[in-house]
Amino acid sequence: MTYRLLPETADLDAVRALLAAYRRMLAILAEIRRSHGLRSNVVALIEHGYQRVRDETGLPARLVTLGIRDFAQMPSDFDPETVTAMPLDDKLFSVKSASEIALTTLGGRRTMPYRVEGYDGPWRDTSPARLTIAGDVLTIQVGVTVTVPKEEARTMPETILTRVGRIIGGLSNAALGAMEDRNGLAVAEQALREVDQVVDEIRLDLGKIKAEEHRLNARRNQLDGELTALPEKLTIALSTGREDLARSGIARQLDLESQIEAIDSSLAEVSERHAATAKAIQAAQAARRDAEHRIALLRRPAPKTADPLDGYGREDAERAGRLDRSLRAVDRLTGTASAAADPSIEDLDRLHRDHTIEMRLAALKQGRPS
């Protein structure tokens, strides 16, 4: 299957820098092959060139490993500057959604939109996938197995993020409709309780994400410590003539780097989930403040008037004070700020209402419809 990437300018520059580093790696390997008289010995190429390539190019460990295997199959007289494709695997790229692909570059993972160009013949490449750069055109070819599903996919369950969107979308309609409903206060208070439940669930998810991030970081530090200690052990093994131990150490080195790459990929995904969940909890808390404001409006007492126009818009200070104290108690329990407790919002509403009254009164005096 062929994916056509649709990169921004910065994404394209990052991929070009990755290709330049990959070409530099091929040139280093060609030099090592000439100086040591090597041909297609992958183990020897890794032993003599892996660390140097990593130090001089900064390429990801997985790409270096795949590139060395790729290099071993190339003719001895090839020109590295003519190479326009790089091998990939599922650690170097991943399909994030139906419209985005994440690709590992020298500066970290970059997410780009894509479209599927179609399918070609059988996949005979030794690597799982291959990234090709032709001018400004980026394509990723992947070997896939096409199967026909026996049954329709099940409906995706509702997530916290979609539930937050539904709560926010439904809250305004329910609360606005409740303004004219006999049970408006009960409806608004039920909406407030539902928002509180969603906030609790999001906070629980956020705690799980932080725990997962801590676990991954702890495991990465452990692997990184073991990887850091290996070069010295390899040097001692070679100096004492234990090439068999050195070969086993190099194999362990490759395994550790693969695990670290996988953990880094998982950490990037956890970071994205953390950011999305943090935004969701902010949105839910904003919805809660809106619900509190609706409740405050519904609880606001009718003005005391001598006639239909006398004292219009006046509030009962004592009941408003009780409402304010109640909402402040809710704030202390939930840790959120109440929009209804902000006097500036009520002053703004009152100012707008007074202005509208004056405009209509002036229109009536001039004989125009108000």
C-alpha cells in the first residue's frame, strides 16, 4: 500500500534533513567497507560502524540498524548521494488515524496528513516499509496483507472526550429550555451533577496517564543505564579476545535500543493523551461554571415592584448573599471557580439591560416602534 504524505514546509525540511543524515551514514559505511575489506557481513558492519554512525549522524537506532542491512545489499560502486529512499518499520512510523501518520525524524516525531494512493504488486522488500523522497513528494510504501472482513466493525464506544463534547453541547440547550420550564431548576442541577461525574472520570483518567508515564520513564532509565554500561564491557571483551561475548553484547545492545525506541514512541503517545485529557478537563470545568451560572439565574428571585415598571431589575440582597455563600461552598469542594459568583458578570448584564431600556424609551418618545 502506498501512502502519499501531505507535509507542511517544516515537516518537509525535517524529512530532507533525515535523508541527508541517512546518505551520510551510507558514505561512512562505504568507507568502513573499503578500509576493512568487508562485503556483505552485517555483523561486522554493525561492529565497526554502528556507534560511529550514531555519533556522527544522530539517526535513530532502528534506522541505523535497518540502514546497515540495506547497505549490505547495495553494490560496492553505488553513490550515496543518489539514494532517495530509506527503510522503515513500525517503530519509525505509525498510522495515527484515518488522516494522519507520525514519522520519526532527527528532531523527534512529526505528524503529517496523508492520503492512500492505492495498492501495488507483491511486497518483496526486506524492510517492512520504505520512505521515498522525490522533490517535494513524500511517499511511504508498506507491505500489508489485505483481507475482507467477515462482519462489520462494532461501533466505537463513547470516550471521555466525546462525552465532554456531548455534555457541553447539550448543556446550553437543556439549560436555556429550562428557563421557561416549570422544573427548570431541577433540570439544571441534574446537568451540574452530570458534569461533576464527567470531571471525576477525567481526573481518574489523568491519574492513570501520569502513572503510565512514570512507569515508562522508570523502565527507560533502567534500560538506558544498562545500555550506557555496555560499550565498556564490549571493549574489555574484544581486548581479551572474547569475540563471542562481544557479539552477544552487540546483540543485547541492539535489543536495548529497540526497546528504548519503542518506549520513546509510547511516551510520545502518552504525552498526546495527557494534553488532550488536560484540555478535556478544562472544557468540563468551563461547562460546570456555565451550569452554576444557569442555576444562579434560575434561583434569582423576582424583583419587588409597586407596579409593573417600578424598581424593575432590583435584586433581593439577602437571598443573593445566601446563593453566593452556597456556590462558594461548592467551589471549595470541587476546586472550580463559579461564574455566578463574579459580580462583574452581573454588572455587565445589568448595564446592557439598562442601555436597551434607554434605547427603546428614546424610540417610543420619537414615535418609532421600540
